[in-house]
Amino acid sequence: MRGRLVVGNWKMNGDTASNARLLDAIARGWQAAADRGLAVCVPFPYLAQARERLAGSAVAWGAQDVSEHPSGAHTGEVSAAMVAEFGSRYAIVGHSERRQAHGESDALVAAKAAAALAADLVPVVCVGETLAEREAGATSAVVTRQIDAVIAALGPALARCVVAYEPVWAIGTGRTATPEQAQEVHALLRRRLAAAGAGSIALLYGGSVKAANAASLFGMPDVDGGLVGGASLDADEFLAIGAA
Ligand code: PGA
């Protein structure tokens, strides 16, 4: 359902000592609110620590990926049920770093979203175009192809997802999409999702979101919040984005 949601994506950062400081500061600084959610997606080994430090707070937690398989001979993989067992609410799937560096296809991302849903996790499904695709005028075609794969695979369960639009050229570059650029793609995604009966899911923007630009991005009609990488590693900055 729509409502402000800000999800931190720690990526491959942290250690037990620094996580404890960050998690405690976020838990302390965040007040429960019916129309605002805050969550952190941590590396797998720290799910137990996230549960320990965030339990009883209004901050949710989750993972950054799940296997498309439920169990079995998949060395190195982590199932959605394992992630759920640690009290997780969310699992990011289809992040561009996985699509690009691990060759994840649209079909695989859709299968991972389905696996997350089957374990009662909320998949945060990432879509977004590269700089070359944007410059070639292919942004709409790329995000449509990416979201349509998920729509086709999930059916009515689509309504239990969160979708994040993350233009690849804006991730970790300090080059944020303008609010208008974000809104244009979010409106397209919203139309596509609405046609599939899921027009009211949360649509997050990701790519160099900071406290200084969050309010203008989140103020756009179809932007419901953010998926935040670098800025989620600083408690004050992350809390300010959550409150934007
Ligand atoms: P960034 O990363 O906020 O550091 O640009 C966002 C993401 O990759 O989810």
C-alpha cells in the first residue's frame, strides 16, 4: 500500500561493531508512524544482529537478495525462508549491481520476487536503465520490459511487492535524477502496475538520495519514498531521509 517508505541498502558494508552503533542509533531515532516506514537491508550474516538490535523498534529489516530456489544443492545461495526466519520483512531483488555483475535476467529477478513472496517477505523489485540506454532514448522500453517480466510472473501477488526505480547512472554517482525525471518513470510504472491491478503499491526512487534532495523527490505524485545506499550508512542522514 502507498505511504512513505524508506529502505536502506547497506550493500557489502559494515562489521559487527559499526553495525551495532548504526542500528542502535536508527532504532533510537525513529518513531513509529502509521503512514511512514523505515527499513534496512543488511548483508546476510548480519540479519541476526539486525533482529537483535531492531526488535521492539519501529524499524524493519531485510536482505539484499534471495535465491529463486526454496532449498537444495545451491552452494552459496540463501533462501527466502532463511531470510524470513530472522524476522525480516523485506528482500531486495533485481538490484542493478546484481543484474550487471551477476548476470541476473528479468526472468530470474521475477523468480526471486516470487520466492520472496512465497516466504511472506515483501520483495523490493528494482528496475532502471543504464546511462547508455537513457541516452539512446530507451528508458521507457527498458523499465517496461523489466516490470512486465515481474507482472507476468506474479499475478495477483504483485500487489504485495514494492518497486524501486533506480536509474543505474544515478547509483553511487552523486548524480541524482531530477524529481521530474523520477516522476516521469514512476508515472509509467504506476500505469503499468495499475493495469495489472497493483496501482497502489509503493514506488521508491533510488540513486544518490540524500537528506538534501529527499523531500523534493518524495514530493512528486508517484514517488512514495526511497531506496537509499550510501546515505543509509549514516544514522542522522538516514533518519532525516526517513522523515523527509
Ligand atoms: P546510492 O545507492 O544511494 O548509494 O546511490 C542506491 C542503491 O543502489 O540502492
